[in-house]
Amino acid sequence: MIQFSHVYKTYTGPVHALKNIDLTIDKGEFVFITGPSGAGKTTLFKMLSAYDKPSSGNVNVAGFDLGKIGVEKVADFRRRIGVIFQDFKLLKDRTIFENIALPLLVRGDRPAQIQRRVSEILDHVGLLEKADQRPEFISGGEQQRTAIARALIHQPGVLIADEPTGNLDPSLSEEIMDLLERVCAQGTTVFVATHDLEMVKRRKKRTIQIAGGMIIGDNK
Ligand SMILES: Nc1ncnc2c1ncn2[C@@H]1O[C@H](COP(=O)(O)OP(=O)(O)O)[C@@H](O)[C@H]1O
Ligand SMILES: [Mg+2]
């Protein structure tokens, strides 16, 4: 479960990026976060993924108190979540296979196990044939699926995707959203920030609207 209570985030300026956010999300839910540029979506995701701490209030994810979490526990927490950044953040000098294998290497899995898991997920996201390519030689949609595979390889309980279809054409966007829905159906809580309101309308999922750092709508 994910719980935000009275969460504020103020950057120096001051910029009040989040104001009094109260939010409860159950395990296995699929949630869209929508709002215009500057609304606070990425800031909300940073709070959720322990990349930054709230200025006040509580953020609790899977039993971790993220406002108070220490450095040694952050690594432990991150192993339970998957994050997809808008710009993918793939390693250029590594193959698709190696990019996806990274979280398992870091965790110290054995080579045979890594081989099996990565092959499985490459198949799942339709990239088996691209395993040995480097990111610059595959399409935008394939890079995006690589980023998703890397975020899912360690079977996280929560997947956070910040504008995952921001740079893709409509049919690729639909493909990516189908994939995220399948991941959710298998038990992962999925959060997707987007400003594609047409896509949100079609998907009929819980949609939290934020503007000016505040929740202005929450339609289940
Ligand atoms: N590191 C930062 N320092 C100062 N202001 C920031 C920082 N990050 C974001 N902001 C500001 O906080 C507000 C919310 O930004 P952000 O969460 O990135 O919105 P969104 O992802 O919805 O576009 C914006 O006004 C933005 O300029
Ligand atoms: Mg953003």
C-alpha cells in the first residue's frame, strides 16, 4: 500500500511543488497522474521512489517511511520498485540484454539465472531479436520497451513510469500502455504520469489530477 498524508514539497525559491497531498493507493491498482507541465507530477514520483524527501508530511510505501528513510535502507527499498524515466536513461555502450540485466548483476544473481530471467522478459516485451543490439540502433519504441523491461526485471511491487509515452507515436503508445496493464494484471501497482488525456479517457482507470501542486480530482 502507498500512503501520502499532508505531504508538502518546497524547493528553494521558494517553489511550492506539492501542497497538502493526501493519497491512498492499494496494492495492485493502476493509477494515472495527470496535470499540465509544472503541476508537480515528477516531484510526486520523486517522493514515491525515495529520490527526494518531502519537506513535511508522511510518505509510506510498502512499509517504508520514506520521509525518514536512511541511505542504507534506500537501496533495499529501491529493489522493491521499478522506475521508468521519460528519457529512458539506457547505457549507450551496453547491449539491450546488458541494460536489462543490470539490476540483477547489481543484486548479485548468478549468470545462469540472469540469462534465464532476461531472456524471459525480452520475450515478454517482444525484444528477443534485439538482445545484442545497442540502444542507438533500435527504434524509440524499442528503447522504451527496454527501459520498461529493465524496470520490471527484478519483479517490483510498484512500477512508476514518468510520461512513458511522451516521445512515441500513437500506436506505439497504445502498445506500451497494453504492456503496463498486463504488468498490473500480474499484481504490480502501476503509476503512470501523462498529459495525454485522450489516452487516459480510453483506458478507464483511476485518474488523479494535479494542478499547482494540489490534487484537484481523483476519479476511480
Ligand atoms: N529541483 C528543483 N528546484 C526548484 N524547483 C523545482 C525543482 N524541480 C521541480 N521544480 C519546480 O516544481 C514545480 C513542479 O515541477 P515538476 O514536479 O517537475 O512538474 P511536472 O512533472 O508536473 O511537470 C515546477 O514549478 C518546477 O519548476
Ligand atoms: Mg515531469
